[in-house]
Amino acid sequence: MIMRMSLLSLGFVGALGMALAQAPNGRQQFEARCSRCHGGDATGGESGPNIVARIDGRNDADLGAFLRIGRPSAGMPAFDLPAPEMSALVAYLRVLVPVSNGGPPAEVRKTVQMADGKTLEGRVLNEGMAEMQMLTNDRRIRLLRKTADGRYRQVTSETDWSTYHGDASGNRFTKLTQIDKSNVARLAPKWTFSVPNITQLQNTPVVVGGVMYVSSANEVYALDAGSGRQLWHYQRDRTKGLVGNASGGFNRGVAISGDRLFMLTDNAHLMSMNRFNGELLWETEMADWRQNYNGTSAPLVVGNLVISGTAGGDEGVRGFVAAYEAATGKEVWRFWTVPKPGEPGGETWKGKSGDHGAAATWMTGTYDPQLDLVYWPSGNPGPDFNGDNRDGDNLYSDCILALEAKTGKLKWYFQFTPHDIHDWDAEEPPVLVDTNWQGQPRKLLIQANRNGLFYVFDRASGQLLLAKAFLKKLNWAKEIDKKGRPVLNELKELPNGESYVCPGITGGTNWYSTSFNPGTGLYYFQALERCNLFSKRDMEWEAGKGFMGGTVRPAPDEPYVKSLRAIDIRTGAIAWDLPQADARFPRSGGVISTASGLVFFGENSGSFMAADASNGKVLWEFAANQAWRSSPMTYMFDHRQYIATAAGTSIIAFALPE
Ligand code: HEC
């Protein structure tokens, strides 16, 4: 009581007191409910972060709405206060933290001496004993390292990893050779960065101009790619009531063009931000999330366009790929992967079944600049396991779509699994390779498909050159005919209505990355030998619900075998195979291969490994003990080659010791 009296009397002289007079309960609210976690002045305490900068970006209504729902999963409770108390509390927070139009919080500015004799002045984004990260007045990020005499030198990346797949071809092959067979045994983690309050990262980091971008649902971190130090962080709340993969809280990556970064929100909006400070530049709603659309993939930049699809393939969206102006977010073209009745392909759907025909486009496509064609993969038709009401091939589900980059016009397509009832999305990377085919240089597109077959196409014409099973266990098709159509096996239904199908639901392989190595002529990917028992049921589409139309269970007493598989692309023959332990829970670790003859991959029991690209012998292992959900990448920073991967909720960047 005495305390409060004295504060009130003080109040008549200071700004704090003025506000207290207007909002007499706000301070008490804060003391009673918030300060034990956020500290008396909101700058952080034992159980809560500094909220000064976070309040700054929210207006009053937004702040009230946030406090009502909190973020309990991250330790921030919900406060459903009566309106007068809430407005008093919010008013008090404004006294603690005045609004500054969303601009940067309290700035620390420094001037440093550079090794070349010049000085550099700017806002300090982060600082360590031997390094500093600065935003200079030209709004550029400078990554600095201290020299022996206490001055600084500027560092950056010499080789970037500038897109989800590293480049437009989708081939995760690198020409970097610093890490090779002779020294890979000494590879060790150089830094890690943990993303707080998420369950898993599925992201492939992108590195441009020394900065690494790491994304999770509705948030992105910019890091110094040489040390993992944070430069900026953008975050907004996740969408409540979302269905589909994005509701699990992950995002597979960002795209960069010039000064801009592009990413999808969980609710299928495309956003553009300034890549140096995370400032939002524009936002376009691609589709209505209430109709089950959601966003998880990394967009692809082609010239002045940003191209993206959406997720929602197990929730019965009507799929599409669309292109947006990088400068404004304005839609330029849209290709629907499920045509309407009367349009070409519309006859491959019975009645109105195409309205929720899915064929979602939930991974990143690839691009050939000479042909100016974009190759986009499409997913399963819906409902996944029940095709009874959608007689026909169900175009353009489970396809590779070759689209003109400027117009979105369909140049050619190939459907791997017509009338799919096993969830065999064609979302595996469509890898573009220029190599000799039967003695002639040829522009190829190769893909190890989820249906268990490996395919080679001429990517200019779409002509199928090779289709060959890469699984030992494959029972759904006898062969692929001259036109590329699978000749089906009669799969007999078991007495309980189930059918036994190989490969199973997660496929012979899946969306994680693959790599063709021109040095060995081999194509590397993770294969899964696994069968399932499928059963179907009738299902009506509903907003906010899944649209699978059945269930799947493991075939009893059958082992699953996950392996890193190398196939000779000329014949489709398996050159070598590296079976992994513990395939009970198949993981999603992708691969990269190097010109120095290595293949890096997330091994199924939790290690990150390097194998000899010519024979599959394991040369290095790091026991990360993670359930892999992403694909690795590589880059050169300050003349050192890094191999980085998302592991659990962290990024680990490996390099050779100095
Ligand atoms: C039990 C501890 C706890 C209490 C009590 C608590 N908070 Fe929090 N708060 C947290 C944590 C932890 C976070 C960080 C959550 C995150 O990063 O997602 C947080 C985050 C926030 C944020 C940042 C939101 C954003 O945009 O990221 C604000 C604002 C906030 N709290 C305000 C308050 C206010 C006002 C009160 C009192 C009414 C309060 N908190 C009470 C733990 C607490």
C-alpha cells in the first residue's frame, strides 16, 4: 500500500505517472500477471523473453488478441481478461514500450576500424568476441571478423546455395571439392543454431551473400552463415484451425532474388520481404485456407516471376501452380492441375469429382533457362485411397508438368500413376541433367518416382526414354508400355477388403532430395522397400477435414528396408545399395553429392553420413540422433566449405578443422 502511494505521488512529475493516471490498473495487472516471467520492466526474466521489441511490431488490437490466446506451447499463457482490464494492461505496455511504427528497436550503433584502414559505421545486429554483424546505412548486412590487431575484415560466401535445391536444375550436385574422400573423416560441426518453440525443421537453408535463411511455419531467421549468429527474425502467429501439413508448423524454405526474400505462409499466402532486415514488402493470398489450402514449400524465382504451388493434397483442394510478379505480388498466370469439365483433361474426372481432385503442388519445381520451361511436380488425386467416384486417369495428378515460364502454358506432361489410389504423389525432385544419352548429348529430366520406378525423359519434347523399377518389392504394375502407361497387375482384395500393395503409402521414395553425379554417372536417392495394406471407405469432402477416403496399415511381420541407392541412369540398374538400420519409422533425409566423390545423407537411424559415391562405402558418420525431415546443402564461406543440414529443431553446419 505504502509503495503504491509513493509511486502515485511521484507520478505527477514523470511521463510514467501521467500514463498511470490514465490507466491506473495496468501496472498492477502487469506486476501481478506478467513480471514474474518478463521481468519488472519487460526486458526479460527467468521464464519469459524481453518483449520490448516484440510489442513494438503490434498495434493495440493485435496485442490484446495475442494476449487472449497466448502461445501456451511456448510457455506464454493465455490471459482472457475482461475488456477494461485488458485495455488498461495494453495501455500500460505502451508506457513501457512506446510505439515506433514497427521500426527497429533500441539501436546499438558502432564505428569499427577495418583492416584496410577504412572505417565502417552501422547498427550492430549481433556481436561476439571475434566477430560482429552490422546493418550499414546503405541497408546492407556486413559480416565482420576481428583480426589479430583488433581491426575487422569483411567476410562472405564465395559459393552460395541460392535456392531450395541449390540451383534451378534441382540436382543437388556440387562442384565444391574442399571436403573429399581423404579428409572427410575429420569433418566436424562448426556451429549450430536452434530454432526455439518449434517441433521440427523440414527446411533446406538457403545461403546468399554470406547470409543463411532458415524458415519454419510463418517465421524466418537470417544468420551469419559462418557462425550461425542471428541477424534478424521475422515471425507471425500460426493460423488457428488450419488443416494439412502446414498445421504441423513447418516450412521447407525460402527463395531469394536481388534484395528480396519470398516465402509461403502456413495459410497459403506468398510474402516478400527485404532480405537484409526482414521488413514485409507485400503479401498475396494464393488461395483460401478455409478451403484446406496451406503452404509448406519453397517458391522458385524465374526471371521477374515467383512461382509456387500449395499443399492440401490429402485435404481435397483443387491444385494449381501460379506465377507472381516479384516486384508487386500480382498474379501473372495460374495453371490448374485439375481441369474443369469441358477443358482438356476435364474428361478424366467423373462428374464433379474434380472439384476436390487435389493434385496439389507441394514441392518446388525446376527450370531450364534455355528452353524457358518450368517443370512442376503434382501430387495424388483425392480422395487418396478411394477412386470409385473419380473414374478416369484424373489428370493432372501425379504428373510432371512442363510449363512455359512466361505464360504457364502446358508444353508437355507425363502422368506416372494414372488414377492413383495409393497416395503416390510425383513430388520427388524433377532433376534436370545435361549428359550423353546413347552417345548423343541430350537434355534429360530424371526422377525416381514414389510409385517405385525410375524414369528418364527428353525434357524438350517430353519423350519417355527409360522407365524401370528400382524396388525389389513392387507388385502394382507388370511393366510400362511403349506410351509410358503402366500395365497393371490384378491385385486381389483380401477377405477383409484390404489390398496388399508394394510400395506402401510413403512410396518407394519421396519428396526429399536426390542427386546425379556426372563423375560417376550414378543417381543417388533414398529408397524404401515397404508394403502396406490399403483399405478404402466412402467420404464426402468437408472444409477443415482430411480427404483420404481410407486407411493404411503395415503389412504384419514384414521388415521395412530403407537404403541409399545408386542407379546407373543409362540402364536404371542398381549400381550399389547401402541398407540402413531401423527402418521401422522411415525418415525423410535427402542427399547431396560432390565432385570430390562423396554422397552426404541423413541415415535412417539418426546419423548424418558421407559415403563414397563410387561404391557406397561409409567414410564418415556424425551421430546426430535425429529423425531426418529434410535435405542437406553445401556452400563456401570465407574460403571454407560447409555442409549444413536441419537436424530436429536445429541447423548444424559442418566443416573441416582449421
Ligand atoms: C509463465 C511465464 C509467462 C507469463 C506469466 C507471461 N508471459 Fe508473455 N511470454 C512468455 C514466453 C515464454 C514468451 C515467448 C513465447 C514465444 O517466443 O513464442 C512470451 C511472449 C510474450 C510476448 C511476445 C509475443 C510475440 O509476438 O512473440 C508478449 C507481447 C508477451 N509475452 C506479453 C505478456 C504479457 C502482457 C503478460 C502478462 C499479461 C505475459 N506475457 C505473461 C512467458 C510468459
